[in-house]
Amino acid sequence: MPYLGNEPAVAYTSTTKDSFSGDGSTTDFTMSKSANVNAVRVVVENVVQNPTVAYTCSGTTLSFTSAPPTGTSNIYVVHLGPPAATVAPPTTINNATTFTADLTVDTNTLYVDSTNNRVGLGTSSPSYKMTINTPDENHLRLENGSELGFMRVMDTGALDFWVHGDNSTDVMTFRNGSGAGLERMRIDSSGHVGIGTSSPNIANFGKALTITDSAGSNQIPAIELAYGSNTRGANIAVDNRASSKVLSITAVASDLSMSFGTNNTERMRIDSGGNVFIGKTVESATQDGFQFKQTGECVIGRGSNDTIFVFQDINTSGNTVGSIAITSSATSYNTSSDYRLKTDAQPMTGASARVQALNPVNFEWLSDGTRVDGFLAHEAQAVVPEAVHGTHNEVEVWADGDELPDGVSVGDNKLDDDGNTIPKMQGIDQSKLVPLLTAALQEAIAKIETLETKVAALEAG
């Protein structure tokens, strides 16, 4: 029969043989591998033993029905099962002199060019190290029929993924579509990436990545990450047309900030220090807009001395319920109080007694040891509940929507790293005590005036 290389050795297998020495008393011997009675040939004193009658096998244990006689290696077992080993083919099978001409398998299905060390699949004329189907000069091509699609490695080092066509430029292209196909993405020789455009390095901007929606001849970048002479640094835009940018996010290389714009106008900026500007571009007292500082401050500027709302809270009905306002000389902290927001207004009574129920104390803050005058929130809540926010001794609990740890249910207490509950601290708005104090003062004044009248009458009598 024919062989690839030299004819291998004739012997392929060797059997396994176990030898034992009888002592006239031992009946059990351990074989080198498991076997049943029909898978071994047992010989004692050169006499073949009858299976089952003379011996039995259980795993690797060979048991004789009577002890074999004494002798040196007078017992041997030949395993009749699979071969123990395969003899390795001779090393000369790799001898380069084995092939003296080209190798052809099944009418050019596989062709080995012994002269040029080339391999062709589907062709007897491989032009490079490997050619599949249709040969092409200096290329590694994986093709389907007449160039319906291929991957090509150019001798220039470029790599093309194509559906159809040819490209001699030093780029990597990705195409799909019928016929010659349409280019969808490109990595050019400078390393720039273009998606939807074959020219990612446009107008000397040095763009590293350009994703373009080609609308007619506009070729306006939809996503553009730029570097080099492009001072914009980076840009992400939707319908980024010269006259009307619907959305743009741009890194400003000149001051290391990031800007956000709509309708071709900057609307928000984050500067290099992390400050956020809305409607403003720099920190200026006379420029309209908001500024949120890294220090936690919120500054709102206007170009005049009109009242400026620094903070304004709007409820679900659209009404203003609170604000912080400033003028050129003062700051006001406002709670809504228009009579049109209220109904059933009644005089306050018993204010003096309620004031007596308040417990003003002098206390020390745990945080820094400062001593101040004030109230304990839960005590004041019993007298003026609207002045206090929160619940006495309330703690944090797991709620719907939380990512619950293992073994925790909604409503369970949250614990800190030390296993302690996490308190929800109460707060107090002491300004809401003013109406009660005013009413109590009025009651006291009325009593004082009554007493003054009585004293005057007594003195006159």
C-alpha cells in the first residue's frame, strides 16, 4: 500500500505479560491490570490452565482454586485484551527528502508546490504561502467562487475584509452589499477609524475616530474623537450640521473643559476644575446662568441687580413653595405665605401655654464640642409638629427598589459595618416657632396692658 513518507515499522503492538513465583500455599496474585477469565491466558509450569475451573479473576486479583507449586516465575499471565502500546513510526517519516515532487490530492483539491513552498486549496497555482480558491498576487485570500467575498492580507501589511472588489491602498476596510459592495468602516494607514466615511482624517483635524451619517454631500460627523490640530479635542454630535447642531458634546482642548450644546449653542460646561456651568461659560457675577462649584455652592448670576432666586422649590401643583432670593444688599429665605394659598384662617389661642411646654436647652454638639442654645427636635415636635422633620428614633430600613443583600427583606433595618442600626436624624426649622412665640407674646402683652390699667385705677383712687 502507498504511504506518506517511509513505510512504518511492521510491528504495531506488544502484549502485557505478568509473571509470578509459586510457593505451594499462595492462591491469590495481583495482576498489572484488571481482567476477566476470558481476557487472559494463565500458564502454570508451562501448562495452560482451564478458565473458571483452575482460576477466577476479580479486578486485578487472580485466584487459583488450589495453590500452584513452588517455582521461580513458574506462573505467567498473558493479557489478551487491547495492545499495551503502539510502536512509534520511524523518525524518517519527517525526512524532507521523502517528497521529490509536487503533491496533488483529489484533482487539485489540495496542491503543495514543493519548489516554492506554497499551498493551494482549489488551485494548482498558489501565488503566495497559501491561496484558497482563486489566486491573487502576493495575497492570502479566502474567497467564495469568483470573488464574491474574501479576506486578504496584502504584501504591504494591510488587511482587507471585503464582500467584493479590490483595493490597493494600505488600509483595512470592511464592506457589505451586493456587487462591489459598499465600504462601511475603514482603518487608514495613520490608524484613524472611519465608520460611514472613507476619509476619517478630514480637514487636517487629525481625527482618531469619525462616525458619519452620509446625508447627501454633507458628510457631517455624528461621533468624532479628534486629536492634534483640532482644538475641539473631541466631539459627539447628532445631526451636527453647520447651521443647527441638535446635540453636541465637545471637549475644549484650549482650557481642558467639556461643553454640551444644542441648536449650535453651548448650554452647559464642566471646566478643568470640575465646576459645572449652566447657561454660563465662566465664573462671572454679571453673566446669566447657574454655577455649581466643587465646594458644594450653587451660584446664580444675572446681568442686573434684580432679585435673583438662588434656590426655588416647586411642588407638584406648579406653585412656588420656597425660595432663597438676593438683592444688591440683602438675602431673603422665603416660605410661601400668600393668602390665596390658604383657607379657614383662625386666631391662635393658648399660645402662652404651648410656649411654656417648649423646653429650650443649652447643649453641646458631639461633632465639635460647640455649645449653643436650641431645642431637642422630638420635644419641640410635640408642641409645634410642623417645625420638625423626621420621626423620633427612626432608623434606615431596606425599601422597595433597593438592591437587597442576601438574607435581607424589605422593611429590615440597615446596619453599618459594625452591625449597628443607622439613624435617620430629625431636623428642626426654628423659624416655624415664630408664629407661636408671636401669639404668646401678644397674649402676654394683653395681660400686661390689663394689669397696667388696673394698677393705674388703683393709683388714681
